[in-house]
Amino acid sequence: MELEIIDDTIGALCRRMSPPRLAGKLRFVCEIDGHSASIIEERPPWEGSGEWTRMPCARFRYVRAQATWTLYWMRRDRKWHVYNPETKKRDLPTLVRVVEEHKYGAFFG
């Protein structure tokens, strides 16, 4: 159930942001780790061979006991921070819309 919701919201956002014409230059993926789901930006290596560069953009954490989601963003200290206390304890589709709108440029460079 939760995996379907994650794919329908976060996964759908990643697919919208990864058009086929940019497949070799830029892609966004959703990674699930326990009760967290993260959006990761991936870019090819500068020299043309090797590992793709991965940059975390946003993280959503689910608290099952409270049935709530919290949105996090990564600051330049490379640590996750709660994004605006007002976004705590909301439903996942609402938080995904916050990321998609990214009014303050916190999620995507």
C-alpha cells in the first residue's frame, strides 16, 4: 500500500522531471530506505566514463504510529533538515507538491 502511494507521488514526480530526451544527461530517481523515500538527482561523469554523480534533493520520512509524513531538505552541510515546520505531519501528495513547486530553490539547484 505505502509503496504504491510512494510510486504514485514521488515516483511520478521523478518520471516527470526525467524526460526521455535527457536520459543520458539527467535523471531523477526515488530510493526507499526503511521509512524514508528520497529523490536523488543523477548526472553522468564529466569525463564520460565511471560512476554517475548522485545528489540527494529531498527526503520524505513516514512515522507509522502517527500516520504522518515529514519533508526534509539537504543544506550545504550535507545533513537533512526539516523543511519548514509547517510541512510536518501532512499527507505525502501535499509534500510532493511542495517539492515540485520548490518556491525557494531548496530542493533543486
